[in-house]
Amino acid sequence: MEHFLSANVRIAYRVEGEGDPIVLVHGFASTHVVNWVEPGWVDCLVGEGFQVIMMDLRGHGASEKLFDPALYDRHLMAQDIANLVHHLGHVRVDIMGYSMGAMLALRLARLMPEMFRRVILAGVGDVMFAPPQSSDAVVNALLADNPRESKDAIGRAFRTFADKNSQNRQALAACYSTPRHQLTPDDLKTATSPVLVVTGERDVIAGAPEPLAAALPKGEIAVIAKRDHMRTVGDPAYKQVVLDFLRRT
């Protein structure tokens, strides 16, 4: 992987293929490899003639580990993505984010709409309009000596995922301690690019996709049958709806 400095934070990134650029942004406790390489997304998109740009978010994977929750403010994390686009000399790109990556992509899409041709938001839904919930259960699960100590299902799931991916759990805990920003439908009026909202049918973490898509000027939805938050990303149906969206918009 290559690295660049974004606001003095060392960010790891990787570029594959040639053609129109598409930026892929992974979810919390994941990496570019786990979210995009291993499930076949890179091969799929390169085969469609795209240049695929991936990064490890700050605190994740091969990027710099930070332990101050303030350094994971979502505006700073979103700015890392914009800074990478500028670093590579691009002016306008497509972007696809999953879960936390989708939240960051949405932030950029509404604050810098001129930068994005098309936007794919996967693993998010009307949770974006809900007040942020306490992070304690997930943070405690991440920091526990024994993950079985946690009685919270989501906390245990993220802890297991983090361990499987050999992540720095202290950095992830700092990241998760920083609350996401609650949005209102009016906040999304400036996200004028075509946007595809993708959720698994059984994804209780994301919530319903319809309210989020309805608030976007050019929003539409796709639901992946019988998939939850963790299993949607590798489903062939997810790839197909994204390819269909990119081909016709």
C-alpha cells in the first residue's frame, strides 16, 4: 500500500485498474481488504473498466492509529477521503461506502456535491435520522479482556470482527466513542448526485432504506434479500444492483 498525509495523519491507500475513478470506503472495524478485496469488489469493478481507489480509514488497517476520540470526528474522517481524491489528482469521482463508510460518503455528498458523479450508500438507512445511541456497550466489548464478558450482541459482533481482522482495539474504541451526527431530511437537499441506498433485508443496524432515499433529491433503494448487516457486503445481488446503477446513471 501507499501512504499520504491527511491533516498530519498517515493514511494508507491502494489503487487498482484504469478508467473512471470510484472510491470505496469500508465500514467500522473493517479494512479495504476485508470490505472490498476479499468479497470480489475490486475484480468486479476493475473488470467493468473502473479505476478502484481504496483506503484504510484512520485508526484502521494500515493507517495511523489514533487514541484521542476527538481525532475521529466524522468531519475529519470524511475530509481524509476528499484529501485522497485531491492527492490523486481527481476532480470528480464515484463513491461507494459501507456502514460507517457510507455515513462518511453521505457527508461528502451533501457538503461537496460537485466532487461526486454517483454515490452508493450501503449498510445505512433511516438510522441516520435517529439520535445517536450510547457507545458504551460496543466500546466495553472492544476493550474487554474477554469478549464473552459483553452481553450486548452488537458489541460482541464488532469485537469478534475486530479480532478476526487483527485490528487495534484501543484505536477502534476511540473511534466508536465519537458519536455520529444526527441528520434531518432537510440536511440532504444538497446531495444532488444520483444516490443508491442498499441495505440487507435483515439489517437491523442500518434501519429502513426508504426514508433515507426519499430525502435525497435523486435517491433510490435496493434491498438484498435475507441478508443482515455483516453478510450483505459479499452478496452477488449487491454487486449486481450496483453495476446496474452505474451502467444506467
